[in-house]
Amino acid sequence: MLALRVKIPLSIWLVGGGAGVEPMGAVGCAWATLVVNYVLVLLSVLMLKTQDIYKPFRIWQRIEPPDWLQLRSFARLGIPGGMAYLVEVTSFTLMALFISRLGTVATASHQVAASVAAVLYMMPLSIALACSARVSFWLGAARPDHAKRAVLLGIRLTFLIALVFTAIVSIAGRVLASWYSANPEIIALASGLLVWVAIYHLADAIQVLSAFLLRCYRITLVPMLLYGVLLWGVGLLGGYRLAYEGLGGHAATYSASSFGAARPVARGLCAALFLGLFWPFLAKSV
């Protein structure tokens, strides 16, 4: 909340100028973000040094020598997890670059769809963070039965909320697109893409939760490989082939909707395979 109170007026000032500052446009937003992030860093350091709640952690005492065995264990889990994020982010980035070849209307429409998808993503991400914390706690406490309950509750909750969001976006896609642009061409194309976003979100919500839960069970390498094959191979390459080369006897569409259609397939396969990966762990806790 403090960050927003600083960033919003600072962004307005730097973008529009005033009080001796020349208007910076989009660059002003970048400077405002930089300033706010440094303010947050300084406040974080101040809190870590002064708040009593952090004293038991002995953050400012001399660091102990590296425990290479423990670090190796962390790396075995962390590196594949980080690479999975790399695959996920680059699949979105490269898709935007490929769609840019279709022109400004397609690019703008994809940006609308990507923005809505990013907002929707916050829901399953939040539940995944909370659910994985509880699952990890119960696994560490040697209570796999409690962990199983947390997993099943997280899946049900995520699926139901995602279903509601899918319905809303499917019905109100044109209205959502009109919030981003007044151009009728962009609204028409973006509203079509938002139908795919709605379908995609249902699969994406489950796979996000599943990916977090798999880390609780110390499974990170296989998800990384599946991400590479499915997000790059099916979602990105499949969308490219559909759009520019044709696939399975179908001629090239030269449309952003080809990428929109390929993404739900890739995410749906990820969700199904991820659920299958940790299901044996749940069966053991029965």
C-alpha cells in the first residue's frame, strides 16, 4: 500500500512533468518504479535491523561456512524450478514476437488477451502459494494425511474459482476488450482471443497449483522437461505452425487465434500430467 502511495503520484509527475521536471512519458514510469523499489529495499533493511520479530534469526551476525551438501540439495530442486520459469516466461515472450509479424491490430489484440490472462493468473498463483506452504508444513510434520487434505482442498477451490472466471471472461469478453481500446478492429479480434484465454485459464489455474505442489514433494526436474516439451513444443511451435505454415492438413491461418488455440492445449496437457505425477504421493497417504 505504501509503495502504491509513492508510485502513483510519482508516476503521474514524471510522466506528465511539472515543478521543473520535463515530461518523460513512458520513461517516467520506469524511473518511478526504480525509485519505489529502492525505497522498498531501504525500508526492508531498516525493518530487518530494528524489528524484534527478526532478532531470533540472527540475520546480522557472522555468516557460517557454506554447507555444500545442503547447497547441492537446494540446487537440485532450485535450478530445475528456475528453468521451468524460464521456459514459461520465454514462451509468452516469443509468442508476442511471432504475433507481431501479423501487424499492429493482431499485436494490440494479443496484448489485451495477455493482460487479462496475467490478471487471472494472480488467483491460482495466490492459492498455490498458500496451499504449498500448508502442504510443506504437514509433510515436514510427518502428516501426509493432512497434506493430502490441503492438496485436495486447493484443487477444488482453484478449479471452482477458475470456472467462475472462465465463465465471466467468455461472456464479457467484448466488454473487457473495450476497456483496453476503442478501436473496433482490436475489440473484435481481442474478444475472440479472450474466448481462448477463458479456456486457457481453466487449464492454467490447475497446472500452476500442481507445479507448486510438486515442489512440495521435491519433484522439479520432470515438470521442467514437460514445460519445455509442451510450452515450447506444443504451445509455441504448434501455434507458429498453425499460423504461418499450416498443420495437419489445415492451411496457415495467419491469425493470432492460432496461438490462442495452441496455448490451452499445452497448458491442459501440463495440468493433466502434473496431476498424474503427484497422485501416487496422495495414494500413499490414504
